[in-house]
Amino acid sequence: MATLDSLTWLSRFVSETPGDSEIGGRSRQVANVCWSRVLPTPSIDSQLHLWSSEMAHVLGIEKGEAETLGGGTPVQGMDPYAQRYGGHQFGNWAGQLGDGRAITLGEVESKDGVVELQLKGAGKTPYSRFADGKAVLRSSIREFLCSEAMHHLGVPTTRALSLVTTGEDILRDIMYDGNPAHEPGAIVCRVAPSFIRFGSFQIHTATGDVETLRLLVEHTVRTHFPTHSVEDDEGRIAWLSCIAEDTALMISHWMRVGFVHGVMNTDNMSIHGLTIDYGPYGWLEDYNPGWTPNTTDSSTRRYRYGQQPQIAAWNLARLLESMVPLMEEPELLHDVLTAYTDAFDVHHNRMWAEKLGLDVFTSGDESLVRDLNALLQEVETDMTIFFRLLCSIQSPDVSELSHAFYDDQTIPIEGWKSWLERWWARVDSMPNRSIMKKANPKYVLRNWMAQLAIDAAHSGDYSVCERLHQLLLNPYDEQLEQEDEWFQKRPEWARSKVGCSMLSCSS
Ligand code: AMP
Ligand code: MG
């Protein structure tokens, strides 16, 4: 087995796109480039606490490397940089954003093809603005556990290799209410084919730099979409439609498992259709399409669960606008939005067919799904438990689903009787249970589960993190009875606890 310094390192992004002539992390506006060279800031005391053996296997490396993964001196072959990008935040153009606290170490050959290794929280870059470039343990645990869990749920996502604590205390005002406190610092090493975002293209169009836009598009297509060619409008539309379809697939998976990203700004949208930038995300517990975990978004709930498909379309429209300068006939870009909605409908219908154990989704099933959605919202009902129990129900009797309801006394019995009987007739009393069990996970990273892992880690105990990491390697399997403690509705203590129902962007 190899170590990081014996891997074959590549720098395709750095060698094929324009870069900043100034080196180092001085905070500044940077013009006409895609990246700036910057070295990670070494940790005071790097301690490796979480490790994905699977990711390490894909990379072909042994466990260890705490120093390099904690921001220490890069090994031979790495050429670290921070990416420049812009973005629309909460619907408004925000100008230059960029990797304010992410530093790419380089690209490396792996069993899954070439992937990029990036440290999140390794210090200031030119894009840090007024912030410190660091990340706290709390948000790093959330990113590590959730991105690995998402992968095993079958949701397209960036991955995590390691979590290293830095030995430094960092000041954060978690709820932005004037109560800052020190928290331990940490660095996650995350892995993806690239971290190119919608905003990576937007910044060049917004600043009128068509040449850099063109170079970035050419690099992206050559490197990551090798079957595509962007020599003419037809090719550009086909490539962008591919991004639209990947995005539609990702969103349909989010809806299937009850994931709410929380900050779907265009700088947080991967061009690979991967879930990226785990911040104030959350999981639906009671089925409430209006819910968002992000308190920063509590007034408009722009990024609420039920609106994610529409927001992805809005974000795609911003990506498409940024491509206008490259198009001979810009109006053709509308076809890409149609490709998104068509793909989303296909995935969404298939998802519902799988969740309900139907062999195929027909137009008559639309009202079945609509009425189910309404019933699930009538009283507090746990999404994950409801669908999981539905996989094994022996008769159309709501009492078999009672574990999913918060209050036994208020279950809308008549409504459920009628819906369950309709569904039972639709599936001829034989729902396709094995398909259902692969579409309806038993375990997800509920907000309070992540918080329990964080609370234990703050006292030096990483066993809960480890346990959840292991549990979520097989989220669709029935596991040992002792794991049933994670197949539970949100406990009362978590209802209004910071980190469980309330999260902010502070991380
Ligand atoms: P996010 O909402 O986490 O996607 O971040 C939005 C922007 O703020 C990105 O450009 C981040 O790199 C930057 N950012 C967030 N937190 C920090 C931090 N602690 N230091 C520097 N930049 C940050
Ligand atoms: Mg981000």
C-alpha cells in the first residue's frame, strides 16, 4: 500500500486554466483567473480521528498521513490552490466568493479514475474575505459523516477521506446572537472528480471575461465530459443538458431520502450533480415539505425541502445565463431547462414507484402520491420510519405503521384506511418489497444523531462518530437489534436544540 507521497499527482486544473500571478492567502479581489496558489496552514497538533477505509482503498493508501491531511507541508507532486468562483446567494448575485477555506492539494489517479483531494478548513486563501479560513469540529463531523452516509444511500456526493483535529480553538458565534464561544478546529479531506461549481463559470461572465469562461468550459468538458464536444451550439446544449440531467438525478435522490441541503446557492451546485458543501443541512423527521434546517433562511424558507427541485432549476437557469456569451443562438439554452424538468419527472416518478413498490409508475398513480403527501402532513409523521414500515406491512392496516406517528391518539385512521386500501389494491396485495427496501432506508443521519456524535467528540470520545459511520455503511439493511436506537423518531430534547432543528451557516 502506498502513502500520499507515492501516488501519481496531476495538476490538470492548474495547468489548463488561467491562474493568479500572486501566490499566497492575502485576502483580495482576483481578476481573470480560475485559481490562486496557496499553501495550507499547518495545524498546531494534527490528530487523525475519522478515516474512511473505503475511500483510502479507492486511493490505494494506508491509514495515517495526519500531518499532511492536517495542513502540513505538501508532499512531492501536490500543487495546492484555491479555486475562484462567484455565486448567487439566496437569490442575489454575491460577486467573488471562491474557496475561502478550501485548498485543493492536487489530483490523483485512483481506482475510480482521477480525483481531487481538498482540505476544508486549512487556513486563509485570497477568497477568505473577512473570515479565518478555518472549520470547527462540529461542522467537520457533520460533513464527514453525512457525505459518507449519502454515498451509501446511493445519493451522488463528494466523499470524505479523513477528519483531523488541529489542536487550535476557534471563535464562533453559532447562532449569530452575540454569544461567541471557542470550539475545536478540524480539517476534513474531501474527494471528488472536481469541485467545479455553477458559480465557477458565472464569475467570468459577470466580469465580462469571455476568454477565461471559454478556457474553463474547454477544460471542464475535455477533462470531465470526454464524450462531449463544445465546438458548436449543439454540442454545448448536449453538454449542459448532461449537467441538467445529473442535477435532476441528485435532487430526486434528496427527495427520496428526505435530505434538505439548506444552502442551495449557485456556488454550492456541483457541475457533476454531486451533493457538495455540507453546511446547515438536515433530514426530514416529521414529513413537512416546508421545513428547512437553516435558521439563516427562516423568513423566506427559500431552500425548504419541498422547493429543492424548483431551486435547482433556478440555479441551472443562472448557469445557462453565464453561457450566453459562448452561444451563437442563446435561445437554444431553453432546451436545457426542458431537459432538466423532463429528467426530473422521469426520476421522480421512478422514485415514487420504488418507494411504493409499484412495478411501473402510471399517470393514475399521481393522485395516489398526492394524497399520500397530504396525509403524511396531517399529523406529525416520521418520514423514514413510515416508508420503512410500509415495506413490510402485511395488510392495509395503519396500526402496523404506528411507530411512525408522534401521537397515537391523533392518527387520521379513516384517511389512512382509505389510502392504504387503495395502495394495496394497486399492488394486488403484493408490493415489490425488495425494491421498496432499497428505496426506503432504515437509517439516515438524523440531525440529533449527528449532534450526539458531536457532543461525545467534544469530550474526546469519537466512538459515537465511529458507530454512526459504520451503521450508515449499510443504511438499507436490517442491522443488530441494538441499532434500533437509531430507528427512532426525534426525541423531545432535540425538538428545539441548536444543531438538531436549528442550524446556521456558522461553521
Ligand atoms: P458556504 O455558505 O459555506 O458555501 O460559504 C460561502 C462562502 O464563504 C464560500 O466562498 C466559502 O469559502 C466562504 N467561507 C465560509 N466560511 C469561511 C471561513 N471560515 N473562512 C473563510 N471563508 C469562508
Ligand atoms: Mg460553499
